Amino acid sequence: MATSNPVTATQTPTQLPNHKVKTKKPGQRSCNEKDAKGKFCGGHLKRWFYSSDVLEQKCGDVEKAWGSAAEVYRCEHCKTLYLPNPEESAGLNVAGAGQISVFGLTVPEKK
């Protein structure tokens, strides 16, 4: 049965027949795949909803491997798939945790 967390910290991601799969580094936002000349791709990693992708529905590798609700990111240029880093906290904004307001309007933490 497919799981929602296909990779642990010590494992490498399972490679699929039609897709190259990597694990994101903490805070990674762009692709680090190298081309034939050794240059980085640098494409943005975007959350990929493969169940709505027409080409993926024909292939079906991702859904068979990880289920229909797995968190998967895809490079917009080279189409390399990235799985979330298990060490990175889920739901954290890539811009950071944010700052406390200088105006004193923030709500104090609950005790």
C-alpha cells in the first residue's frame, strides 16, 4: 500500500521508470540537477498535483508508487521530481518563520 511519507532521513528515494526522483534539501527552492554540460538547471520547484496532470495520468508511476495525496515537487524546466525533506518541518513557509511585530500588536503565546 502506498504511504504518504515515502522517504526517511537515511534512505534515498525510489527511482521511477519515467521520472528522476530526488529529495529536497532543507529550504531548497530551486532545482540542483546538472545537465550534460555540468550546468545547474536552476528551475523553480513547485508543488506538483500529479493527479490533475494529463500526461501523468497516462503514465501513472507516481500515483502507483506513493498514492494520490503524496507531497511532491517538480522542477518547472527539467521535470525532475523532488520529495520533501523528512528533517524539515511540514508547513513551514520557505521565506522563514517571520518576525515579531515592532508595533506591539502581536498576540502573546498561550500558556
